[in-house]
Amino acid sequence: MTAKTLPLARLRLLPPGGPGAGLPGLVIALGSMLVIWQLGAIAVRPWIPTPADTAVEIWANLQSPEFWLDFRLTLARVLGAFALATLAGAAVGILIGLSERAEAFFQPLLALALAVPDPVYIIFAILAFGTGEVAGFVALTVAVTPFVSNIVRSSVRARDTGLDEMARIYRLPRAAALRHQLLPQLVPALLTAARFSFALSWKLAVVVEAIGQPDGIGASIFESFRLLRMREVAATAIIFILAMQLLERGVLGRVEKRLLGWRG
Amino acid sequence: MTSSDTVLKVVDLGVSYGGSPAISRLDFEIRRGEFVAILGPSGCGKSSMLNTLSGLMAPTRGRVVVDGDELYLPRSRDPRLGYVFQAHRLLPWRTVRQNLELVLSASEVPRETWEARIDEILEILHISQFKDAWPMRLSGGQRQRVSIARALLVDPSYILMDEPLSTLDEVTARSLRQELTGICQRTGATVVFVTHSIREAVYLADRILILTRGPSTIFEDYHVPIERPRDYDDARIREVEADIIRRIQVPWGLDMPQTTERRSA
């Protein structure tokens, strides 16, 4: 039933955000997920571990120095690729958005890059650079950059050109106009791009490690899978996913709040 | 008129887009401290004129001379001018003070004088209390006051105003209109004010340049024969307004004289 069809009296009783919003909604969602998980574990035993077994394994992982070594390695790879892809993607996106010549050059490359499946980058990077750090770094950066460029380019195109005129009339130097007039307009898009870039980076980093690295969370998951230790696969994946979510919401959320504070 | 009195001189100005003329030929001069309104029907090339007078767009033909320096020459100096847009065009992520400082940072005004200068201008515009406010927190009228403050701040040769009151409600527009003449007299600003409202032009301006339909030329350089201070509802303002409507009826192809005037509050 859509909100439009709900009787007015019922609508008044609903919390903002519709039925199930807020803490009760979260509890219901988590509870449902655990029930489905448990049923799945019973149905596909032993390949899906139970929530209880996984919880025990998570606790064991959290106390394992080897896990934290892998975690730190993967985190460093994710952050490195994320930073480079975001910066490079934003720079290319701004350039394409502002210059028709740059767009004519980059647009076909961008369209092609967006169409290539991510594993292709990973395979070619491993073939070109071997299984060292460089391959993963290059594959991640090349895979993520076009997405960031595309988001930023659209935002540059949709900017308020009236502010460009204002900057020209008041003779703002180009660097000042870029810093004080253009970049702040792009902040929402840059934050979206950063979130997207981060999410894609950590997911791809795990795949890169699983395919071509001897260490890291991805390699650890793949090793557990190879040995059919599904509790370890689930436990490692869950810890890493939660950590990445916390990092994204915590750090990027704070940056967003700070940069967009003027919106009140 | 001495040459030093002339702030802006427009000679044989023409603007075309792909061979299609927007401005046929404009010749006029504006003296220091003058308030000149530009009145023209829709599509007569006012935007093109403002773009050429603001240094944004080189004309197809003719010259624009500001304080003796010709614009659009390879080594010509950038004109020092203010611009009050129809929409305020303030940067919403900068406070009022930061918006003003940004414009000052691109001017030759010494940094040590910024604070005092900003305080003085905000005082003139009666918005001192909003110095550290975000533009989003201000009303339309207050934002437009900040926009006027920004234009005055750089000590401009002249200020271009592009229908700055047209987006405000009539009560706010009346109040700001009333103050605008006082502000300009107090600061000695030279103003080129584009408007669709004949009564507004008569109330504010010393002279009104009435344009023809596009491609425009100056149909009449009309000197407003009413001394200051003026009252917006004064019968003489209405008489001059009616006189101008009579004059433009044929060249503008008007069916009804009232079509160009906004209803007053």
C-alpha cells in the first residue's frame, strides 16, 4: 500500500520515513535477516554456516594477529587506490566538464572504460605487472577513476553558470574562481563520487587480492574457500564489510557535515 | 561636458550573432554620478548590451570606453565595475563578509582597509547585523542589498544593474527602490539600470535611454524633468510615465499602455 492510499488517521501515527522507519525498522530487518540466514544454514548445511557459528569465528578472528595484519594490508591498498582514483577522477571530470576539447578527447575513452567489466582490468593488470602491489593498485585505480570522472563531469555541467559570470565580472583570478566558486558547487558530487569510489575500491580490492595477491583480506577469504572453511569466509567478510561501512559513514559523513554545514 | 566627467562612452556599438543583429547601433555617454535607466521591449538586445558593457562579450562593431580606456583591445585594462544581477548571485557557502572579501581580494583595494570598507558599505545598506550570516538565511531583499554592497565595494567606474528589483515582492522592491537613490547619491555611484518598469525608471533615473525593438538603437534619450527627492506615487511621476508610454506606443507596437508597468502595491 502506498502512502497515498493510507487513511489520513493512520498516516499521522506513522513515524517520518514511512512504515518500519527508525530503530524498530532496523531491529525487524536484522531479525528477519538472521532468521533467513539460519533457515539457509539448515537448508544448505554445511556450506552456509549458522549465525552462531559465524559469531564465534568472528570473535576468534578479532583476536588473531594474522587477521589484523591482513586487514591493515587491505585497508592500505583500499585507501591508496581510493585516494588516487578520487583525485584523478575528479580532476579529469572537472576538465571534461569545463572544456569541450577535453570532452572530445576523453568522452570516448570514458564511455569505453565504463563499459569494461572490472575483472578485465584486474586480469590485464596482473598479466602486465605480475602479482605484486603495483598490479592491484593500477587495476583498482583504472577501474574506479572513470566512475568518479563521470559523476564529477555531470556536476560541472550542471553548475550555476551565473556564478561563472559573476566571477568574470568581478575579475576573480582563475585559481580563486576554481577554489571559491566552482569547487564548492561540486562538493555534493565529489562526496557522492568519493562514497562510490570508496565502496567500489574496497570491493575490488578484495577481488584483486583473491585473484592475484598472497596476502590481505581477499587472499584470506579465498584461502578459506579453497579449504572449504565457510565459517572463516563468512566471518572475515562480515568483519571487513562492517569496518568499511563504519569508515565510510564515519569519516565521509563527518567530511560531508563539515563541508555542507552552510546548508544549515 | 569635460572628458573627465565621462565615465562610459559607447560609440557605434553593434552586436550580431551569426550575422543576425541584436543591437543595430548604439551611441551614448554617461557622466560620473549619473543614474541612467535603460528601457526597452523584450528581445531588444538589453542582455547583449549589458554583456558588452560589463566586459564579458566583445561587440561585433564599435567601441566601449571606460574612464578613457577602451575595452576589448588586446592590452586594455579590465574595467573596474560593479554588477547587480536580477538574482543575487552570492556564493551560498560563504558568509556575507566572505562574499565581500572575495570580491575585494580581486581588486586593488589594500587588505588592511577591507574590514573598515565592508563595515561602511554594510552600514550604508543597513545590513551590518548580517555580516556573518549565510546568504540562505537572508530574505530576498537582504540578499539584493548584499549584492548592491558587493557592487559598491570595489569603488567601480559604474554599476550595471539588471532588473535588480524584479524578483522582489512589491513592498520590498518599493523600500529598496526608495533607498537606492539615496545610496547612489551618498556614494556618488554611476549607475546603468536596466528595467522593464517605466515608473521605476522615471522614479530612479536622471536620464532614460529608450531603446527601439531589436535590433535596437536608441529611440530617445529622455531627461527626467523631476527634481529629487521624488515620491514613487507622485502625480508628476505618473505624468512622465504616461508621456513615455505615449512616445513608445508606436515604436514598441504596444496595444495597451499599461502592459509594461508592474502593478504597484
